[in-house]
Amino acid sequence: MKRVHSDIVQFRGSHYEFGRMQGELLKESLILPNRQKQRKASSRHLIIDEQRAKNILVTLAPRVWEEINGLADALDWSMHEAIREFGGYYLEYTRSGCSIYTESDFMVRNYDSSPQGYEGRLALYQPTDGGFATIGPTMQITGRTDGMNEKGLVMGYNFINRRNSEDGFICNMIGRLILENCATIDDAVALLEELPHRRSFSYVLLDRTGKSVVVEASPRSVVVRESAVSTNHFELLVEENRYQTDDSRRREQMMLQQHKKIDAYNAFRLLNDSDKGVFSKKYSTASGTLHTASYFQQSLKVGFAIGPDRLPLMLDFDKWLQGERLYAKRINGKIDTHLPFVHMAEL
């Protein structure tokens, strides 16, 4: 078992200031040097149209554009480099798993992917220049893998397919834009219908009405269905599915069998316990469970654990919004993999 941690990042201020603060932290981190090695090892060479990316970000995500400027200034990078790394528009997303279970008053989510892409950062950000305050794990620094905002909107996404991609935002930037800009499910659906999508993903949404929906989004279509669980296949846009959906449907059935029968704690156990059939150890195929998170949209509390068979660390986002500082600096866990984590070891 490998010891793994996630750092807790807390900030209140403008997006530009947030970018600068994160840039200073990244100077002391292994994340960016490792990302550069990963990019060199990849056969893909991305051609970046800087002006097009800027136009899209300024139009659809102007505050995130300011954050990217802050990151570039702190790191002494060109905007070309910063857009490639932090713009949420160009970088490839590795295939992954992920399972999500909701009831009317909570969402529990397993984030399944490769350790080599996991940043180990849980960010609490309260902007002073517009946008909602958010809490959630980061991906590619500016993006979010899942999370909740001050209005009680909760979001998590599930990978569907990499085939037939088009120009558009990748999942983690879409997640960030949902959390910063949307107060309700209806707001989020409208945004998902407006944004260009690079890949096919399901976005699971829960708000303070107690309603949860799954938004099936591909580069070609966006449709909505009510559901309490989601894994890695579409139910409506079936032509976008991968050829193999057996494991996805198996995990879906494991959760559906428990729907409306278990409370939040036992739902967390269903997803986090290694013997329940939902937690995945398939790290070598980029679909092993890295974290389990629970979000409570009425109380604004968050539970978070790294690795299997853990008790969640409970965080009170509402108290943090009132000005209290979290004293926890890091969340620790153990994961059964030989693969290195991008924030913890040189690749």
C-alpha cells in the first residue's frame, strides 16, 4: 500500500490573485515538471490556436481567464504555455471509471482514474470579483473533478468515450464553470447546452430542491434524464457509448439495488469499502478509485477520503464561508498501486 495525500488549498480574493497564489505553490511542486515529462513522452503534439482559445475563455469563462493570467505571471510563463496547461480546452483526458450515487440530501462519488494524473489538491475558493464560492478536488489546476458551491449545487462527472472528439472544453473545466456560475440544476443544464464539449461525459447534478439529474453530453448532443446513479455509459445517447460497458452496468446495478434503502454513511461505505464491488483497484488501466467524496447540499458539509476502507474527513464548507479557516492542511490515505502520483514523486 502506498501512502498518498491531498493538500488542502484555501483562498479568498480575486481570480488573478488566486492564480498567482497557486503559481507560487506550483513552483515548489513536482506537478508541472512531471506534466512536462508526460507531454514529451506522448506521441501527441498539440497545436494551440492561442487567439481562438483566448476568445472562447474570455467569452465563456472570463474570470478563469484572469486566473490563468495570474498563474502565467507567477510562473513567468508565456500565455501560450499557460493556455496549454491550464486552459481546459486542449489537454487530453485519459480514460477513467467513476461511480456516483445520490439521494435527495447527498451525493457520494468515486473518482476513478490513473495515479499519474492525480494532482492531490482539494481547493476551497471564495472569489471577491464574481462567481460562487466552491469546494472540490482540482484537475489541471483550474478544473474540478467534482465539488459543491455556496448555493448547494453539487456536480460530479463520469467518463463515457474518447472517440469522435471535437473542439471544446474538457470535463474538469466544464465542472469548474458549472460550480462557479450555476445556482441550480436548471442553470447548469443551460450552461451545458451552451458550452462546446470535447469529449463524451455524464454530468451528475444535485441541488437544494433534492432533485438529481444526469446530463449526457457529447460533442454532438446534450440530453437530460432523472436518475439517482451514474457510471460510465449513456442510457439515452447510446451511440456514443464504448463497446464494453459490462463493468459500468455491473457497478450501476450494485448501487441501484441499494437506492432509497441506505443513509449517507452507508452509501459512503458502499462506494468506499473494497469488498462491496463498487470501489475499483484497476489503477493500471486508469480506472482505479483515487478518492471518495460525499457532498451534503443543505448543510454544505463535505466528506473526503483517499483510498479504500477509510472514514471520511468531514469539512464544514458553510463555516469556512463565514470566515472560519480550516486547520487541516492535508488529507492522508493509502492506495494499493505501484504507479507514482504526479504530485508526490518524480516520473
